[in-house]
Amino acid sequence: MGGFVTTLTAPSDGAKSPDGKLHRSLGLWQLTLLGVSTQIGSGWLFAVLSSASVAGPAAVLSWIIGAVLFIIVSLTWIELGTLFPRSGGIVRYPALSHGAFAGWVTGWGYWIGTVCLPAVEAQAVLTYLGGRYPHLQLVRIDSGTTVLDWPAGILGGIALLLMFFVLNLFGVRLLAKVNTWVTVWKVVVPVATFILLFSAFKGSNFHAHGGFLPTGPGGIVHALAIGGIAFGYLGSRQVLDYGGEARNPRRDIPLAVIGSILIPMVIYLGLQIGFLGALDWQDAGLVPGDWAGLTSSDWASSPLFSALGAAGFGSFATVLLIDAAVSPAGNGWVTLGSAARASYAFGVDAYAPAPLAKVNRYGIPWISLITALVVSALFLLPFPSWYQLVSVVSAGLVLSYLMGSAILPVLRRTAPDLPSTWRLPAIRLWAPTGYAAGLFIVYAAGFSALVQLLIITFAGLAVYGAYTSVRSGWVRRGTGWTLSTAFLVAWIVVTVRGGWFMHIGGAQRPDGWDFPWYMGAMVATVALFLAALRAASTAEGRRHLDAGVWLIATLLAVLTVSHYGAFGPLATPPLGEPYDLLAVVALALVSYQWAVRSGFRTEQLDRALAEECPAPPNRPAADMVNPHSGG
């Protein structure tokens, strides 16, 4: 608001950043390896087959495009990471520019995506082992998809999550030391793998079976999310999640973010080209050119192991089998720690109960770690397949990524004198471009993944109404609980009747509502709840709600485009290529402008400024000082 003026004072001991309780022990090398390690987890074991099933040989281009898009999306986050190094930063930054409501929605979606990741990695370990040792009964085939079996598969996944928990419990320094050696292993084995695969290279696989683009240009796009490529590049966010524990964050975060994208890109390109060249259709049990059949082929449960065996390198395939446990497990224990830091951020910023911010003597948020363990274990049940869960995770995490492009221009406007060691040039170009790139990747996840994500994300609005708004003093407790309970009940009814939630294969139940009815019910339920909550809120509560409405509208709009677009469930989509992509770009540009205009100078920003750069008493910091300073 134009007339809002606040006074910044040097913080007392009690006002120091809660991140001061964490141990700042991570250097550039360790930060980079945290990002690299999480990108060479289960992704390299499965994504080369999954992306080839969607795009064929053109999956090579998908890896390059994916790296470029993620670098563009990360540019604004790099500056934010150097301005405010915060553990769980991706959850905490939106509140600095758009207040509590937008912060809650993006933080909740990010946390859901992050807390799924350890389950994804546990699934990867068991899927690979189950494919090689069927007598263990770890996996089974359901509707053409490899899923974890009960009891051995599900209980084995929970046991792995417990191992990740123990490794995280005893401090980030131990985690970093173990991760350093594991990451070296995780880089050496994939490099050796694609070198060996090149010895069995068949050039005909790149042009003889439907050509280089057997599924058209759309396949390149779709492989970004549903093929696991976006999932493969999501590890750069670990650098930001551990930013509060970096020794020199303003120097190391930019280098670590970029390095943690480029290093995996080189490895993934080698693996993808090597896998495509070594693909033996007969050994995989497929007719040559049946790219879509790869995910249900004889190679589906252990793609690279099978490719090495068919190429005559069965002895090295044993090393790969060991790595099939080491790589995802290494990723799993890092991502469980990242999920704990996201929960920690909720506790610090009062989005959730304060005990989530408690740390043990090793500087670990232990209650948040337990919470992450329990919730991650639950995701082994409804989504027991790596191939299904990965697209939901990718959409959830990229959704939070695109927020950086809206946050930074607002902070440039509301706090133009922020000190920064790295300042993004040409922000008027890169911020909207990064926002469009992020929304583009979210859209590419496909309708099935998006609808799962929105069902879970919007269910979290009940927590905002019953806890965050009440704790902030914006809504009376009885009113907040009544409205939130009514909304949650209505949301469950709409979700069940809609018929899209948590079905193996991603198909709608036969008795589910037609999409126009389902979409209308979703919009009405959310709109009525927010309108009622706004009417019951104080002026400050309404201000925070108003600053986040654009995000809800954007998510509902992109879901609609997804249903009627090329990646939706319709056999003949009204928004075929390239009209669907043009619609996404247009939506992104409108949403970006709305998002930037909605930002305001928040109390959270003032507190962060007082912690990072304490000012002399009574120094004014004007809101909206220069609306054009972002350029």
C-alpha cells in the first residue's frame, strides 16, 4: 500500500534469525554435491527409458531444453538465495513479497512435493531389486504399471525411509560427509555405464523406427515432466533448502545452483544417447518402434541393467545393481532432510505449530524430520509406482519454483536498497521468461498429475483457515474452524465424486463427473470458502488473501487448459498443438503481471531485513518506493 511506512530497528537477541540455531558448515563443494546428488538418484535409473517412451530419440533434445528451462527458472532464485539465505527458503520467500496466504499455498505445495521424494527414491531401489529378484515379491504389475507389492514392497520402503531418518538425525555435517563419497560413486558409475553402452551403439534406433521425432514435437515437451526429465533437474533446489547452513551463502549459492544443473545435464545426455543406441527391441520384448511400450516392457523395472546385459556387459551390470540401491538411497536421505527443512520453515514462519522449528543438539529440526518420515511413508500407499509419482512430484516442485519470478520484482520494488552480491540483470526479461518456463513445465506434467496435485494442495487451504489465519489474529477461532471444516468436507465430496483422485494408470473412474461439472464444483467450492474467509477476516487478513488470489486462479486456469490440451485425457483435444502451448504462454504473461501487482511490503520482509541487515533506529523503509526500479 502506498502509504505504508515501517521502522526497522536492530534486532535484539530474541529477534535473531531462527536459522542461527542451525550449523553453518557447508562449503561450495558440499552445496554443489547436495544438488548433484539429488539429481543422480532414481532419475538416471528410470528417466532414460521413461523419456524415450514419450519422445523416442528426441528425448535427447528434452534433456537439453530441460536444463535451459531450469537455469532460466533458477535465475531469480539465485538472487533471492544470496539476499536471504534461509533453510527451507523456497517455502519462506513467498511470504516476503505476497504475504501469508500465497506463502502458505506455495509452501504447502512445495512441501507435499518434497515429502514425496524420499518415497520416490525408496520405490526406485525396490523396483530395481524386485525386477532382478522376482522371488522377493517386492513389485507386481498392475494395469501395465510396475508397483510396489504388499507386504514385502511397502514394508521394505518404510524400512528404507527409517534408514534415511537415522542418517539425517545426527547433523548436516555427517550428512554432507557421507553424501560427498556417495556422490562421487554416483557420478563414476553412470559415466562408466554410458561409455560401455556406446560400444553396442545402433545408429538405426535414431531414425529407423518412426524417425527422430516418432511422437512429434509434443513428445519433447511431454518428456520434460511425465518422462522424468523435470524430476531429474529438480535437485538444484537443495542448494536453497540448505542455504541457512552454508558458510558463505552469498558467494557459494549462485555457483552451486548452476553447477548442480550443468553437471547432471552432461551425465544424463550421455546416458540417454547410450541407452537409445543400445536399445535391443527383441530383448525388451517389443516390436521395433513401439516406444510407448517401453514402460511396460521386459526392461521397465531395470532399464540400464537390462541394456548392459543385452550389450554383453553382464558383469558390470552387477555394479549397476549395487548403484541401483546406492544412488536412490543417497538421494532419499538428502531429500528427507530437505522435507524436514520445509516443515521447519512452516514452524518458523507460524504457518504450522512452533514445535516444528525445534532443533536437536546436532542442529537438526528433529520434530520436522519425524513429520517428514511419517508423511513420506504414507505416499508409498496411494502412489506405489515410481512412474506415477514422479510426475506429481515434478509438478508440485516446479510450481513453487516459478514463484521466484514473481517474488524478486516485488522485492526490487518494495525494498530497492537490498544489498546483494549477485544481481540478476535485465529482470524485466528474465523474470517473466522464468515464470513462463516454470508454468510451461507444470503444464507438461499432464492433466492426471496436475489434478492430483491440486486436490492435495487445495485441501491445505483448510489448514490456512483453521490455523494460520486464526493464529495471526485475522479470524476468530470458532469462525475459522467452522469455515475450514465445512470446506474440507465439501472438498472431499467433490474429490470423491469427481473420480480422478489416486487411480493407478491415472484414468478417471467410470462413474466420475464430466470435467465441466467437476471443474465447476472445484471452482465454486474454493471460491465460496475464500469469499467467506475474507468476509470474516480483519483488514490485514483480507490484504493477505487478496495478494494470493492470483495463484489460485492461475492453478485452476492451467488445469482447464491441461484438460482440453494435447496432454489431457481427450482423444481429440480442442486445444491441440501448438495452440495449447500458446494458451499457456498467454496465461503465464497475464498471471505474471497479476502476481507482481499483487505484491506488497510485508511484515515478514521487515523482520527478514532486521535479521540480515539491521538498520539504525527509526530508519524509514518506504513501501513501493520506485515502481520501476526492477529494471
